[in-house]
Amino acid sequence: MLHEKDVFVALGANLPDSAGNSPLSTCQTAVFRIGERFGGISAQSSWYLAEPVPRSDQSWYVNGVIRIATDWPPDEILLLLHDLERQAGRVRRRRWEARILDLDLLAHGSRVMAGPSGPRLPHPRLGERAFVLRPLSEIATAWRHPGNHMSAQEMLEKLPAGQRLLRLP
């Protein structure tokens, strides 16, 4: 059952961190740190290896999604996620660049936020990315997009072919 406290966060990385840790290790560390801040992780998807979107010559990304339960407001969650990215060594320079760590606030229950400041919820490109929808569909079967009322699985099935995604063992 989905609750308004359920928050979904996407994790991704395709560069090693400054200590040489792999993208998967960096994502796993981020899951641990998020869990520490929120008293645990409610659910965690499998990890996936995904081709960059839009396509480029970058390395493929490690991606996954987690669910946490919290009363924190979305803007405070986003600040924490950006702080964790900085701690991992991420510096934001340009859109769609390779990254040490990318943490996206996907959804906060059924909230809709589209104002000029703060997070936009649900994440505006959530329904366009197989690397988000596949792991989200694993752990959020009851969640429905408040705009189009589709589940993550239904949105995934409507994506055009071509986004390559491999489940990691």
C-alpha cells in the first residue's frame, strides 16, 4: 500500500569517485547514507546498467531506485540529496554530463509540485526513462503518476524501443 510519506529516489553514476570507487559502490554508499538519515530504506530495486539518455559516448550508468518513508518536505529532501552528491565529489557543470553520483527525487506520495522554485514532482522526465521506470516498477507497484494515472510498469511499456538496460546480477 502506498502512503503519502513514501518517497522515491533514483540513483545513478557512471564515473568512479575521487577514491577510485566504482559507480556501483558509490550508489551503494549513497543508499546507506540516505538510510542513515531517514531511519532506513523501505525498499530497494535491483541495480541496472543503462545506456546514457540521450545517447552519447559516455560510459553506461549504474541505476537503481529506493523508497524511504519520511515527513520531510520535498525541498529539504532535495537539499540533502544534492549535499550527498557533493560529498561524493559531483560538480554540476552542464546538463547530461557524466557523473560521479546523480540522486533524483522522483516522487513524494501523490504530491504534484510545478512551481518556479523547489523540486518538480513527480520528476518531469520520470516517464521518459527506462532506467528509472524499470527499477521503480519493481518497488512501487501501487504508485500511480498523479498526472497521467499510469503505473511505472504501464509507462515503461509505452516507451519507444531502443533504451538499452541490463539488470546486474
